[in-house]
Amino acid sequence: MSGAEGDPTQAAAVAVSELAHELRTPLAAIVGFAELLRARDDERLRLEAADQILAGTTRLSRVVDEFVTVFEADPELAARFFDVRARTALGGGK
């Protein structure tokens, strides 16, 4: 095995990266559409923005639910995941 497949720490780091992407993408869309809501008077655009915000929050909820399910099924994975996350955030390296 090579790469993330053979190294649990590397696999957890990849999972952190994927989680960050899955959370940041809809968050960025929510922020953008919220700003659009504040800036526009066009009711049609405001309704479309509100729909996109709702879609983004639905996506975020689904991602969070998936991670909770995985972590409940594998507490050791959750511990490794958050250990890697903490070391990465603190600049502790790989």
C-alpha cells in the first residue's frame, strides 16, 4: 500500500482536508447569497438567493450527519481525526 491507504495519520489528514472542503464550499455560497439578499431589491433575485441559502444549509447538515455517523461507528477514527486536526491547526506538522 502507498500514500494515505497505508498510513492512518495521513488518511486522517486527507479526511480533514475533505471535510474542510465539504464545509467551506456551501458556507461560501451561503455568505455570497446572504450578501446578495442584502444588496438587491429585486424580489425574484432575493427569492433565488434564499433558495440557495436553504440548499447550502441542507448540504451542510448532510455532511455533518455523515461525519457524526462515521465517528459514532468508529470512535478511534474520530480520535485520530481530531488529533490530526489539532496538530495541523497548531502547526505541529504531519
